[in-house]
Amino acid sequence: DGEFEQRIALKIVRQSIADSHMIERFRQERQILAGLRHPNIAMLLDGGISELGEPFIAMEFVEGLPLNEYAASHNFDVADKLKLFLKVCSAVAFAHRNLVVHRDIKPTNIFVTADGEPKLLDFGLAKAFENDSAATQTAIRAFTPAYASPEQITGRKITTASDVYSLGVVLYEMLTGSKPLEVDNKSFDEIVQTVTATHPMPPSAVGNGSHSTGSTSLLKGDLDNIVLTALRKEPERRYGSVEDLAQDIRNYLDGRPVSARPNTFGYRATKFVLRNRIAVLASALVLLFLVGGIAVSLWQANVARRERDRAERRFQDVRKLSNSLLFDIT
């Protein structure tokens, strides 16, 4: 109506390529976005039918960079990348709580603004699985193979665990600069074989010239296990939810035990020491002083005992000498 101006991202289904299925998917995306209000999800502003009869969606225009490019351009360390990734997890978890599976999570669908806020985009493949018995099935093979879960690739049931897998791929790539599995320039059958049968290397074992030895060593242990848990082939063996994945990352950042590692006494003790360095150091110093004090006291007592025994022996010697002299003179 010309009452105000605003910069938007406009998505249109052209009549030349529109079919009933595509238009239905487009309308479904619009309905999904209408129900999602989150600071890390691009907001739906308007939608409808143009004068030419073409369905359109007007969305918040996100001026920024794809997730990986943003992290690389700012030379983020491991902790910074994890904190940025946690915001993405927050957006995906919110969608899941609203019964929406995104199904196409990848860095180019996550733009980061100049102030460091990631925005999850493009719910074109997403489905709301409420009141739809087929909602979690892949009706068409439309996805990005490098980020798709094994169940997506093989056309099996899609659940929130599929988004957990895709987040695992995104996190792997953020931390290493490489994808966990190489599927470029492969046939579909080769992609299926790679995604379903090949296990990725731990992130810490991936050589990358852009990552220092120090940052690579940080990936060993907890982060390796967190990423590989998200990337397990079997959906039921991944994290039970995006919140569980995010909680393990927060535990890692806080120096607490993560659920992806065996909860042994030694592991928990190590985490406790690392998390409470100052208190443990102070306690160790106090204990050292106590042990040292006890050791000095015992040493002094031992010295005193030896001196006492020596004095006792001398006394006995003198006594014997006195008795001997006394009896000899008598």
C-alpha cells in the first residue's frame, strides 16, 4: 500500500516452474514460518499471492555471512565457535518444540549478522509432524547429501534425530574446516554407501593447515566424542534431542563431564580438578604443608628419641663406670 518501506528477502514460485506439489510445499513453508518466532530464526513478514497469481513469501532480510565463512573471517577459536553454534542449536530446538523438523540444516542456511546473531533460514524442506501420519517420511529425495542423515539418504523415517545429525556435520565442519564424509562428485549409489557405511574420522585426527596444533589438541577427547555421538548412523544412538547436544557443549565449555564420555571416576576427577584449579591448588598446598609439618614433627621426634637413647646409654655407661670404680677401690 506504499505506507512504508522495508528491505526484505522475497521468495516466489514462478508460474513457469510451479506445479501443484511445489505450490503446496511453498504454502506449507509459509504456514510453518508463521508459527516460529525466535531471535535466531528468520522472521516471516508477509505472504500471499501476487498480481500474477504467483505465491510469495516476504521474509526478514538477513545481511551477513554463512556460518562457516563468518567464523573463519573472524578467526574464531574453538570456544567462540562453540558459543556461536549453541545459538544455532537454540533455534533448531525451538523448531522441534513446535513440532517442526528442518531437514536441510547446512551452513548456507545459517546466516550470521554483523552483530554475531545466527539466523536459521529456508524451511522449504521442513515439515510439521503434528496431525500428519506421514509427516516424518521423506516424500521426495530433496536434501543436501553432504549434510543429510543416513535415514534421509535411504528414504526412511525422518525425526528430530535427523536434524541432530545435520548439526553434527555443521559442527564437524566448523571445528575442522572439512566435512566428515566426502560425497562430492559421487553417484547417488556411492553417496548412499558412503553415508550409511563409512565412519568419519575424529575431528582431532583431521589434518588441516588452517588449524594449529594447539586447536587440534583441544578437539581430542570430549569434543571428538560429542561430534561423533551426533553423527552416529543409528538415530537412536545419537543425542536424544538438540537440547542434549547443546548441554554437552555447555558442559565442555564449563569444564564439566559430558555424557558422550564414559562416566568413570578418573574422568570425573580430572574434570573436577580442571574446573576447580585454584581451589584444588590451595587444598593441595594446605595438604602439602600439613604433610610437611607432620613429617618435620616425626623427624624431630625421631631425632629427640635418638638423643634420648644416646643420653640413656651414656648414663648407663657412667653408672657402670662409677660402680666399677667404687667396688675396685673398696
